[in-house]
Amino acid sequence: MIGIYLCDDDRAVRRRIQEALERKIFVEDWDMEVVCSADSPGPLLEALAERGPRRGVYFLDVELQDGDWDGFRLGQEIRRLDPHGTLVYITAYGELACRTFQYHLEAFDYIVKDPEGLEEAVCRCLEAVHARFQVERRDPEEVLTLREGDRVRHIPLKEILFFETAPAPHHVLLHTAGSRVDFVGSLSELEKRLGERFLRVHRAYLAAVDKIESVDLKGGRLLVGGRTCLLSRAGRTALKKRAGAGC
């Protein structure tokens, strides 16, 4: 059972969030439970200490009116007690998201206190959290874990089309059919890490072998999942070796 913790000193907002969470869990029949709904950090930390570090999910108000405590300091204490917990911040000011860098926190999401769309945003966030947990329960060798900004992403290898070097130094772009992720890394490191499922077809491209649809040897290009990648001489040689003499 995944425990969900909520801390917001606005009673009306806290009630709306809790009801949205409980309704979503009931409808989807997920193995989750709201184990604590508090208006201050004290009761939440007590509940966490009693339950133990079981990798919970924490919905935290940023602007807590509780003396020295705010949502970021509470997040730091939660990280100490539950290092792998999932932090979601609730705030009236979206620009406060950047402050997580100052506290060395990895926030999964930020929810703005929109009077019209609060419940919907909470449900979408919980869907994403649940999906991440489902991915992590798979074979870890089938998932690529990386950091995008202040978030940790888990992307199934079967969804990846190719990687390419990004304009920013020491950054890589990961392409899937419906998304592009910019993260810190290098193609050389990925090539070693991912093994034979991916092929270095160009100094700037690392392609999923099973996603290659066509090859233009003369033009120095290939089609990967409907996208065009460059093909170098070295990449052409590697591709021929992989495919055999008939390529």
C-alpha cells in the first residue's frame, strides 16, 4: 500500500485535494491510501515516523504559515526520513518552483491553486505518479532512468527512438514517438550503458536498432520511427556489420 500524505493549512483547499485523491484512488482501485491530512508539519512528520520510510507520496503546500516551516523545509525533513519519497508541491505562485534547486529537492510536480482546475490537476498528477511506480516495478534493465531538470524520469527502452546531441554542451536529446527529453549526459556513455539495442549511426546520433525503418546509404541518412537521423561512414560500417553482408 502506497501512503499519501497531505499538508496544507488552508482547510478548504486541503479538503478539496483530499477528496479528489480519495475519489481517484477509489475509481481506479489503486493500491494507495491517504494516511495523513494535516494543517501543519508536526502531525505529518509524526505519521511518517510511525509508518516508517515506505516511499510515500507527499502533497505539500509551499506557503505554510507555521513559524519557521514552509513547504521546502518540510520537504527537506521528509527527504531525510523517506529519501525516495515523491514530493508534489501545491502553491499559489508557479514561479516558486525554481526554489527547489536551493533546497536540493527533486519535486515530481507543482500544482497551482487554481479555483477552477485544482481537482483535475491533482488527479492528473496522481495518474502520473502511479504510472511511474508501475514502470519502476518492471525489469530495471528495461527502463532508462534519467534526470530532467529537477525531476527524475523513468522511460521504457521500447519507447525510445533515438538520442542526439543537444545544442547545450554535455546535454542529450531523447526522442520517443510523442516526446523529447533534454537531459545531462553523453552519447558515448549511453552507448556503453544500453548495449546492442542501440547503434551509434553518427557522432551525433544513437538509434534504436529495432526502430530503423529505412537506410539511405548514398544520402547518409536513415529513418527511425518516422524521424530522420544522420548516417556517417563509421555508422554505415557499423550498420552493415550488424545487419550482415546482405545490407
